[in-house]
Amino acid sequence: MAKILILNGPNLNMLGKRQPEIYGHINLKEIESACEALADELKVEVNFAQTNYEGELVSLIQKANGKYEGIIINAGGYSHTSVAIRDSLALFSGMIIEVHISNIYGREEFRHTSMISSISNGVIVGLGAQSYNLAMRALTEFLLNE
């Protein structure tokens, strides 16, 4: 059974409260519950972590190597600034899908560049909380067809 790690970076613990006009009204626990239900359907194992700390995110990525076949990551604001997170993902031997709930290309210009897109196998942007389910489906397809 394939194992997928879903990582969420800073401020994603505030979903449902933080700028609902951009991020919607769903909270992170609801996203995780939807992903768990989908994991049962897809017959994959899924685990979650969220942190507001860059170094902790790097450590979670490093520990995932060899333990998970895929990572789905929403690094939040660190997507645009963190070489450290990019470098840790580059060392990951499995597949990576980057997720953004909002359309980063329709927002402030500094959000238009992601440090991690170039090392990801795929990027899902701007499709709301559904982005996580789409990423799980895509990652599962990738893993089945390796």
C-alpha cells in the first residue's frame, strides 16, 4: 500500500478563519477528513503534518525519505522564500505534488514564483480545498504507473 504524506506550512492551521474570501470556509481538519476518506477509496495510506516553522518542515521532509512514496505539500508562504525547504524536497526520493488553495498567479506578484515548483512532479493551484483531493488522485495514478 502506497504511503502519502501531506504537509502544510505556516498559517494553514488558520484555514476557515483566515481570509475566507481567498481560502474559503473549510478548515484544515475538514480537509484532512476528506483526504482520509479518499485514501480509503484509493487504497493508500495518508498521514498529515502542519507546522508554522521552516526548520520543522525541513525535518519532516527529511524523515519522510524512504518512509513515504509521495509528498503533497502546501508550504504556504515558504513556497516563495525557502531554499531550505526546496533543498530538502530535492533530496526526497519519491514523488512530490505542490498544492496551493488560492491562485498564486492571480495574487500579489511576489507569490507568482515558487521555489519548489521546479522540483515537483506536479502543481495544483487555485482550486480551493479540492486541490488536496486532486493531488491525492494524481499522485496515486503516478505511483501506480511507475
